[in-house]
Amino acid sequence: MVIAVDGPAASGKGTLARRLSAHYGLPYLDTGLLYRMVARAMLEAGHDLRDVAAAGDVVSRFDEGAFAEEALRGREIGEAASVVAAMPAVRSGLVERQRRFAAQAGGAVLDGRDIGTVICPDAPAKLFVTATPEVRAARRQKELAGRGESATFDGILADIRRRDARDSGRSDAPLKAAEDAVILDTSALTIEEALAAAIAIVERRRATAQSLLTER
Ligand code: DC
């Protein structure tokens, strides 16, 4: 079974996707890391982030092991990833890798912005995880503090709003809920409550998929 988890920055989708993968024993791919890797490689090579030719070149020589995850998690790389992710050459260069991951026997959990709409449109279970910008900013501030990166709440909130506008406003695979996704607003939920709600959604979808199969 493929579980697609989409949503805006700091919505809690990564935590939920990771917990779902542990619950169901499925491999997990954080697709945001792929865009973060491209952004990091662009910055390290001294390229302008909007240089389409350079981005295409970086993606064609994509090396998944080039950076440790820790080096990709910072605030600056998240912002840079959102810029490179708007380029069709970058998106198309990363599609196959994501689809291959999703096609593993038994299934997988993938999280990102376009998993339910573009990467795995046939996924039986799709969640669109959201929370208010203020709740997301508070969560992001806590996460950054945990890694020793300090930033003001207002600065983070402004980042989040800018990132939402860019991720939702781009023409290629914008951030949006698939028509058959279930929206899960985690603003007032603890991680455990959000996980229970997510599992309930997946179980409902699984039961529906199963009954369609037996009807055939
Ligand atoms: O999920 P994240 O914050 O690590 O993602 C970083 C950026 O990468 C995000 O702002 C937009 C882009 N992204 C994307 O366009 N499509 C995805 N499937 C995942 C991430």
C-alpha cells in the first residue's frame, strides 16, 4: 500500500509520515530532502539558485549520498529548496526516483507537496496535513531551537508564509490537496492524536480499496 502525505512546511507531515511508516512497517521517503540536496549542491557550487541550466546539470548528476541529513535541515536550505523546486527541470529530474521508491513491493510512505497529485496519483491512501501558520511557526521554532538554531517567531512566521505562497503559487506541481485526499488539520492535536487520526484515515481507505478488489 502506498501512503501519500502532503502538506505545507512545518505542518507535522514529516513526523506523521515517519510514524505511519513505523506503524505499517513500510519504507519512508522524505521527498523534501531531494529538493534540499539540489539546493545545497547549487549553493556549494556557487550557482545562482534561479539558474535553470545549472539546476538541470546538478539534477542530472544527482547523488543521494552527497550530504548528511543534518546538513540539509537548516532554515536557509529549506528556503533555497523551495526556490529550486519551482523549476520544471528540477521536478522532472526527480520524478522517476520518487516513483521507483513508491513502487517497492509492499508499498511505501512518501511525504512532500505533490505526492498525491503528481508522483503517486493512484495511491489508495492520501493525507493532506495542515495546521495554522502560527502553530506551524511555533513548531518550527521549537525544532530549530532543538538544533541550536535560534530565530524569532515573527521571522519564522514570515518564512512560512513566503514558502506557502511560493510552493502553492508555482505552475508546475503546486502544493495542493489531491481531490481524493483527506485533509487532516493538526493545529489542535498532539502527535499521538494526529497519528491516531491518520491511521483511521488509512484504515478506511484500505477497507475501501479491499472491498473494490473483492467486488471485481
Ligand atoms: O518538506 P520540506 O520543507 O523539506 O521541503 C523543502 C522544499 O522543497 C519545499 O518548500 C518545497 C519543495 N518540495 C517540493 O516542491 N515538492 C516536494 N514533494 C517536497 C518538497
